[in-house]
Amino acid sequence: AAPESPSSALAVRNRVAIAILVVLVVAAAAFAIWKFTSWGDASKGGAVTDVTVGVTLSWGVAKHGTTLTADGYPKEVVHTKTGIEMVHIPAGTFMMGQESGGGYGEKPRHSVRLTRAFYMAKHETTNRVYKKWMPGHSSKDLSGLSLDSDEQPVVYVSWTDASAFCRSSDLRLPTEAEWEYAARGGTTTAYPWGDDANAGRGWGNVHGPATKSRFNFSVESFTFDDGVDVTSPVGRFRANGLGLYDVIGNVWEWCSDWYDARYYASSAASADPMGAPNGASRVLRGGSWSNIPFGCRVAFRFSDDPSAVNCLVGFRSARDL
């Protein structure tokens, strides 16, 4: 046979090189699709980058299968340091407070503009998450019923402790305005499900006839039972319009603000209100498993000493983008 010419050998080598290059390009593309479109393995932590819009989150990993918001951020993110699932809350304007049938501190009902989107925890902070930060903590029990299982919301936690947890985790407590805006989930009614308190079956862990009977409470209750006598594991009931669970009932949630019953009168039509400049107590929102219907309205305002702890109070965290 005739020997292969130098030009033929070069052509073969070129074809081989091109084939190898194609294989490498395809492999790189497949890896990019896995890492950035499917978002990779959330358990490994690290930054999240969407190749379409170039958004990077240094503090969390987009939840597998999540979608992007209109402003290009992942709808749901797993906070790397704590494992807390967080939901994107868009900027917007809403009517804060309740005029007719509301409490003294809820008036006047007024327009509030939140100029910046943020993330808020999908669930109230659980015992499991909190004990990673404070291993010796116990949420105890009540009349033989445990409040201390892993997925129940942490209780017996003060505003001071909740704030310390958030600071150490690169998180924060939501402002009162952020809390009400997120809890409303786009609604304008007294409750996330409407204005009828007793149409809320399945929406939250609230004070029903069974709880009233078990603890011999004399106060008004909702007319339906929810199957839980004390705190419920988080996420067992319906989410609101923004994908947040247990915003009504289960446990009261600390907000960052000082409480002032007259604050709304001075903050009307304000943007990004941060609450009163000082005070004696911190804001609590959302009601608990033992509260009357009036106290579980989205607009209802309550407060307590920053050092106070009890079996009805917990918190959920927030974070800037």
C-alpha cells in the first residue's frame, strides 16, 4: 500500500481535534444547564447565578425547580447558613391597618409603599433550626403536650434572642410594615381567606372549640377545629397568596419595630416605615393557637417587652436581596 501523505495525516488529526473539542463543549454546556438551570445541589451552598439575567445571591441557593420573579430573582431560596426556605416578596404599595372594626392601634388605615423587594421565611423558625444555633434551648411542653418537636415553631424566645439569632445568621426580623404586607399576600380583607373569621378552616392553627374545651378557656373561639391543641408543625395549613405559611395563628411573630399605638397617625402615606424611634415594647403580629378571632386579623397589633418569653411567641426571619 502507498504511504499516507503528510497532508492526509494532518487532516485526520484535525478531524480528531475537532471531535474532541465538540465533546468538551457539549459536556460544558450540560454542566452549565445542570448547575444554573436546575440550580445544582442546594446542600452544597455557595452562590446562585442565573445565566439569563446574571443575578448572584451570595447567601443562598435557589430551591430546585423554582421560577424567576419579574425582577429576575429566584422565587424561593434556601438560606445557606441555616437551611431556612425563603420566599421573594416584591416591592409594592398596600393599605395598612383596619378602620372599621379595627383596634385603636390599627387606625388610621393608610397607604404604605415598600420600595425594595426582600425575602421572608416561608415558615416560622422551627425548633430544629433554632437549636442548631442554641443547642440548649427547650420549647418545653404544655399540659403534657410537647412544644419541642423539631418541626414545631420555636417558642420561649424573646425579641432579644430572635434578633441575635438573625444577626448571627445574616438575617433580620421583618419590619411591621413588611410583615403585614407579606401576610396579606395581596388581599385587603381581615384574614388571608376573607372577612368571615369562621370561613378559615384549613388556613391556620387557631383557637377552636377543642382547644377551648381542653384548656377550659372562657374566651371566644373560632367555630371550627383544626386538629391541633397547641403549636402545629409548620407548613401543615394553606399558604397565603405569596407562599407564606402560618401567618395567622400558631405563634405570635416578633417584628423589628418598637410599638407605639399612635404610630400610624404619624407614618401615614410613608415609604418603608421602620416603626417608632423608641418605646417600651416590641411589635408582635399574627396571633397564636390560643387567640380569639379578633386577635388573629392581619391588621391586629400587639406587643411585649423585648425580654419576655412564653409558649405563644416565636418569630420568622427576613433578608434583603
